[in-house]
Amino acid sequence: MKKTEKKQKKKLILPIIATIFVIISLFIDFNPGKEIGVNFVKFFKTMIAFLPAVFILIGIFEVFVDQKVIEKHLGEGSTFHAYIWAIILSGTTVGGLFVAFPIAHSLYKKGAKVSVIFTYIGAAATCRVPMTLFEASYVGLKFTLIRLAVSVPFIIMSSIMLEKYLKNKNFEIKKG
């Protein structure tokens, strides 16, 4: 048996165990297992409803946004403004990280530098406009502004440091 086949089988063990756990929970009326199953179904339905629109938008982005524009504003020759653009773009991302990752992949394919992509992903997790407004209404505007003032510079710095680290290790993202 090849190593890749063994790896594939190892990856399936946990989902199979979880599925068996949920099925047994249904039969023996074990509430935590049943709740896991219900939450999975809700999450799955949300993704199925949401992702087609996301992929249509990404397809439109792929076709209509020229690679030269991305390379100029977000690529290797870009200035510090690239990080600001990445934060603005991530702020408008609706749907959380399962929308942000396909967009990040599309940005990478169009020539955005890795640190800008990391900034985009980090900001998509912390700086989305709907989430920020919701947070401000619950914990206050002062807290939200302090959190953003602290987290945004750290996101940018860690993105730059991570890119440098990966370049020093000759890390490459495989096409595919």
C-alpha cells in the first residue's frame, strides 16, 4: 500500500468515528451526540446555501479583475497600502473564513504577495464590518476600537514576519 493511500485512510478515521458516535447517540438518546449531529446538519445546510453564491462571485472576480491590478496593488512591488487594501477587502467579506479562504486563494493566483494574503485572512477573522458593528453594540464602541487598534497592527506584523519566515525556509505553495 502506498504512503498516500495510508494517509488518506488515516484522514478518514476521525470523521468515521464521529459519524458512528452521532448514529449511536441517536439510538441511545445521548443528547450531546444528538446536538453534535443537529449542529453539523445546520452548518452543512448553511454552507450548501451559501457557497454557490460565493463561488459565483469568485468566478466573476477571476474573470473581470485583471491580474495586473492585483499585482500592482497587492503584489511583490506593492507598498504598505496593500495591507490597508487587504483589510478593507476583508471587512466587506460576508460569510466568515469559509468565504475568506477561497478569496485568498484567488488573490494568490492573481499575484498577491503572501503577507498580504495572510493579512487578508487575519483581518477577515477579526475586522468584518457586520461582526464589528455587532460587537460594538454589545460590548461598546470603546472596547471595539481598542481591540481593532491592537489587533490590526499585530495582524500586519505577524503576516510580514510569517512571510519572511516562510521565504527563509524556501516554502512554496503548490499550484493546484
